[in-house]
Amino acid sequence: MQNVINSTRKQQKLSQAELATKTGVTRQTINAIENDKYDPSLDLAFKLADVLGLRVDQLFLWGDRHD
Amino acid sequence: MQNVINSTRKQQKLSQAELATKTGVTRQTINAIENDKYDPSLDLAFKLADVLGLRVDQLFLWGDRHD
DNA sequence: CTGAAATGTAAAGAACGTTTGACATAAAAT
DNA sequence: ATTTTATGTCAAACGTTCTTTACATTTCAG
């Protein structure tokens, strides 16, 4: 599923490692999600949205070209 | 994680089986999620929100008493 | 240019999400 | 009261999410 984690993270000048720490996962998990290897769990999606200051449906683009 | 699937589904007079069909999963999956056995995948969360006419963050209540 | 920080990637395994098939109880309809 | 529809639950199997460890490549500050 498409997401805007990479651009949002860069806007806030966070590294993958920093975002990982803030959301309680590993750097590799953030990297995999940014690069569309797999979708996060619902809980992690909420944590990412929370840290990045967006709603889940704004951070993950399901509507168009959905999944 | 808390969710309002049960009440929303009932408002729309859908059975668990009907909601399952509309979201492309089995009845047992809907039942388990309604009864908080586990959280759905992000994709299924979006499908459920779509069918029930709510946003993911309205259907799943992460903010208060979060996860 | 050199070194440090950031990113990409991979394999093995633990934990979670979903299916299938089945059976049991509850609720609603006839 | 009997049948049908809806819900709860369980176990085995399978695919997905995430961790750990490790190494390679890219980016950037000095």
C-alpha cells in the first residue's frame, strides 16, 4: 500500500532510526515499510501517524490505486 | 485495540457473515476482531472502514486507552 | 578525500493474522 | 416447539509482520 512516510519523515528531519525509536520498532522495519516491502500492523500504523502528525488515512493511501 | 465495528455493523443491519463477505474475509475473522481477539491487518482495517462508512481512526479507537 | 551517519538488504526465527472445517449455544422466525 | 439464522470458539495450517545480526552501499560533514 502506498504511503507518505518517507516525505513526511524528511520534512521533519528525522532519520529512519529516529522514527524507529519513536515508534518502538527497529530501523529495518521502518525501512521495509517505506520501501513497500510490507504493510505495518494496525497498531504500528497508528503510532507512525501519531508521531508524524497525520491521520492513518492520510499517511497510508488506500483509496486510489488501493492496495 | 477498541473498535466500534459491532455497533456500527448493527446500525446498518449487517450480520457478521455479511460484513465478512463484503470485506473479503471469513466470518470467524470478523467475529475475532469484534471480540478483541486480535487487531486486523492495515488493509482489512481500511476495507472495514470503507464498508462501514467511517475512517480508520473513527472505527478503531487508538487514542484513548491506546492499544 | 576520509570517516561517520544513513540507508538498503538478507536470512532465520518468533509472534501475529487469516483460513478451513467443525461443533456448540443463542436468538429470531415460523 | 421446531427450524433457521447468527454468534462464539477451537485447533491446525499457512502466510505476514517484526526482530536480531550482519554486511554493503550511499550520503554528507569535516
